[in-house]
Amino acid sequence: MSAISQPTLFTKLGFDPAYLSAFEDKTFIEGPQTARRLTNFFALLLFATVIATYGVLSNSTATVIGAMIVAPLMGPMMATTSAVVMGSLPRALRGFALTVAGIVAVIIFSYLLTWVVPDATISFTSNGEITSRINPGLLALLTALGAGAAGAFIISRAEIADSMGGVAIAISLVPPLCVVGISLQKGQLDAAGGAFLLFMTNFLAILLAGGVVFLILGLGRSAVSREQARFRRRGLILFIVCILLVTIPLAQTAYQTVMHAEDNNNATAQVQQWLNGTSYQVDMVSINGRVVNVTVEGTGAMKPLNQLANQLAVALGRPVLVNLLTLPTQMGKSSP
């Protein structure tokens, strides 16, 4: 009885062989409708680029989310990783080529769209839609791995295909590329590099996590020949190596973020201790290398500034220069 129930259970939980033909038609752009589907792909991609570019520039989260839903860039990525699992080199190359073409198209189009926007209206320090995409850390990789796995699971089941929009929102593909185009047009090469690193993190996570999920679900049974199995093995190894390479700068960024947060916390605690016994309160503490900018609010006498500098030097483990800004406290009361 177990010999009969196991294949049935596996079919229910894994990839349904009867769905393979529909899966291939949905995932791979090929056949007589190739030209039409490619036209749809690039049209939607350009529309998403317009929405995402001006959504990022206007710092509108809702607009950027709309661009994520419209963007079809996850399609060729899923086609690439599923082709690798199935052992199909031609399909994998076509999916990868379409992905690269989409990447280049988004960056160039976003670059051109930014040309008409005045420099004074673009901020690489206060615009949250830009700053959140130019310093990716390890959390971005973990999020992308989860989204890639979810996307592969959804696309392998016809009954939950409507949930793909949620995955598109969870993983950011077109907006980082738009930030790359915006940054290049404004000469911000570091910001462009950070945004492209975020995109590559998401891209490689989709390939690896999606491939693993497809393999677990049983899509790899399509690779029946030795050559197909060898190509699948090499492709998955390549995905792993690329993820490990991307992890290096992500880990470095994450480490710097943690250390900077700890320094800010230590510095804030030292400023609060220095202000004990006075009427002043800490308004802001920020650290930029060896320079500590402190803003306090209050009135009356204050302790020597050198005392604070010495405390901060001991707490941070390096000599520092303290810039102190004092904001006088003013109290008012309206008439009855």
C-alpha cells in the first residue's frame, strides 16, 4: 500500500508532471508567439521604468510598489533557473540573454528619463527611495532568497499563480536599476554601484533559491540525459559561487552599519553623561569618521567641551574632534 501512496503523495506535494507542458508555455518565451511576447515584455518593462524612475525621484513608496507589480523582469530570471534545473542549455541562455537585455534597457531608459529632472530636486541623502537602495546588507540577501524561493514555488503551481504580485513587491528588481540610471546621470558612481549590488543580490538569490525549490519539487526529473544532469549541476554550483562572491561586500556593508550604530549609541551615552547636572538635553549625535557632531538644547552653564572630547575618545577608541551646536530653549504661552 505504501508503494502506491508514496507516488501519489509526491505528486500532490511536488511538481505535477501533467502541469509540465503548461509550465513551459508560461515560463519560456518560444514558439509562434515569441515576437508578441517579447513586445509585451519590453513594453511592460519600459512602463515600469517610467513609473519606478519618477516614483523614486518623488520619494513615493506607493508609486514604486506599483512599478514592482508591472515589471516583468522576474519572468526571464525564473526561466533561466528553471531551464538550468531541467538541464536545457539553450533555454537557459535565452532566459539569461533576455534578462541582460532588460537590465540594460532599464538603466539606459532611466538615465534618459532623469535628464529632464533638475539636480536640485534629487537628494542622495534625504530621499528614502534612493538611500534605501544604495547600501545593501546581508538582510537584503536573506529577503531575496526568501522571495526567490516563494516565486519558484508559486510559478510551479497553477492554482496559486495570482500570488506572484506579492513576490514582485517583496523583491526589488526594477527600482534598483532605476537608481543606477539616476545615479549615473548625476555622476554618483558610488550610489550607482551600491544600487547595482542590490540588484545583483536579488538576481542571484532568485536564481539560487528558485533553482533549489524547483529541484526539491521534482522539476529536475526533466533532465534525463547525462549531459543535462551535468549542466544542471554546474549551473547550480555557479549560482552558489556567485552568491558567495556577492556576500563579501554585503557582509562588509552590514559590519560597517553595525559598527556605526554602536559608535552612535556609545557617543550618545557619553554626551548624556557629560550633560548630567545641567539643564541641557541631547538633540542629535552623528559621527563622520573622527568628527562627532553634537546638537544639544537648553540654557545655562555647560561643562568644558574638552571633557566631552576626552570621554568620546576613550569610548570610541580614537581621537575625535567635537563640533557642538547649542540650541537655546525658548518657552512661550498663548493668552487665554
